[in-house]
Amino acid sequence: MNKKYVKYLSVLSLFLVLTLVLTGCAQGSANLHAPTSGPYGFIYKWLGVPFQNLILKTAQTIGGKNAYAWGIVIISFVVRLILVPLSLNQQYKSTRQQEKMRAVQPQLKLIQVAQKKAKDPAAQQKISALMMDVYKKNNLSLTGGLGCLPLLLQMPILIGIYQAVQYSKEIGASTFLSIPLGKPSVVIAIIATLFYLLQGWMSLQIVAPEQRKQMQTMIMMSPLMTFFISMISTAALALYFLAGGIVIVIQQLITNYIVTPKIRKQTDAELAKNPVKTVVTQEMLDGILNGGSTPTTPEGYAKQTEEKEFHKNIRELNKGKQNRNKK
């Protein structure tokens, strides 16, 4: 399978698994009876109950009408703040990758144009292999340096908060600004989604224009997932997304104005010492498209050029000898 689809499939798989779990929980908790057996009973015992107790104790400490909601918000902030170093590390790798991609864009553009022109399957295969070589020889990743670990670590927390609210009469019956925590809330879902849309838009501002189109689909998945899961679950879970959205916007500001300028300076200095390797030239691609004898590797092309120069010098030398003999 092509590596460029790995990230999409990973996120989609997480989305389907989370949806399945939430749906199962909702079906089993219509009468607020916590599951005692099977996979949902196991999940509730080890995730739901601990988060339930944590929310209740936090609410008791805070006090007031919206204590349970503020307890969820505080826990959400703490969780997301714990994940900030990991998320920033992922963004560091991703941003560094994007900066290095700028240097190989001319070669990638040549390949993209050639791919559109190629009609022969053999030629298409050779051109695709050249693209892989561009990435490989310049130490670039097809996945763009992105990772799913922060999302994976959040899954138990999402499920824990969902079950804590779903199977607790106190938390489920509480409200946040008159919004019931035990039912879906369109208002909180929309506000949370807007934060993720804002973060996605901000992340595109530090990406090269030619790369933005490739990233737009991936970036839109996060807001869509946020809205969908918020609408099929409870307002409490939407509050988790809302708190997380505020944190990732702040995190993106740090990335845009502190991390990215630093990485660009480092990458420019690195490329000045070790320029990108030229893997593809227009002559090589023309040779593939025309099905001629033009080499399809830089080494082969350099060797052919050297041989042409050698034969040209021999011809000129022989021509000079013939002219002297005539005299």
C-alpha cells in the first residue's frame, strides 16, 4: 500500500473505532445502568469509573451550580497540557519536513507534469519510482512527519469522560450555562468545531502554497470528527473538545511564531552545507516519455553526457588530423 494513504487510513480507523464504542455505550446506557460484563463492562470499570470519581471530586472542590462542567473543563485542560510537549514534537517534525520539501519542489513539479503526460503503464511506473527516489535520497518521509500518537492517547480519555457522564446521575443531570451535560449540544459542538477549523487554517499559513492543497483534506478531518462525535455523544464530551480546541490554537500560535522561524533558519543552514540531491531532470523524464535511450537515473545521464563529450573530442581530433594530412 502507498505510504501516503497510511495517515488517512489511521485516522479513519480511529474515528470508526471511537464511533463504534460510543454507539455501543449509548445503546447499553439508555436507562443509565452501567455495564457489568463484556467489553463495555471492562471499559467502564477501568476508564469510566476512574474518570467519574475524578470529575466528582473536582466538582466538590470547586462547588457551585456549574461545578461538574468546570470539573470536566479543568480535567480536559490538564490532559491537553500534558500532551502539549508530544504534540509540539510532532509539529516540529512535520514543520521541519515541510521546510525540506520546499527544496525538492522543483523536482516534484517535473514529476507531476510527466505523470500527467505519461500514457504507457511502464512509463508511469518508472516516473513513480523516480518520485520515491527523490524522497528516499533526500531523507524525506511520504507521511510528512505526522503521527497519530497524540490522538491515540486521547482515545481512552474520550471514552472515560463519555462513560463517566453517561452512567452518573449527578453528572448527567448537571448543566453548563443551562445546557444539559448528559445530552448532545449543538452550540458547544459548533464552538468546539470552530476552534479546530481556526487551528487548521493557522497551520496552513506556514505551509508552502504548492503543499496546501495536499494538506487541506487531512486538516479538515479533525473539525469534521469533532463535530460528528460531539453530536452523537454528550455535551460533556463536546466540552472536552472545546477545551482541547483552545489549547491547540495556543499551541499553533507557538508553532507559527516561535517554532517555525527557528526551524527555517536551521533548515536553510543545513541545506547550505548539504544541498538537496538532484534525482530527476527534464531530460531524464523526456527519455522515459519518449521511450528512447535517454537514461532514467542521474548517474546514467551523467555517464551518457560524459561519453558524448568524449566522442565529440575524438571526432574533433580526427578532423584536425585529416585537415593536416590534406595540407
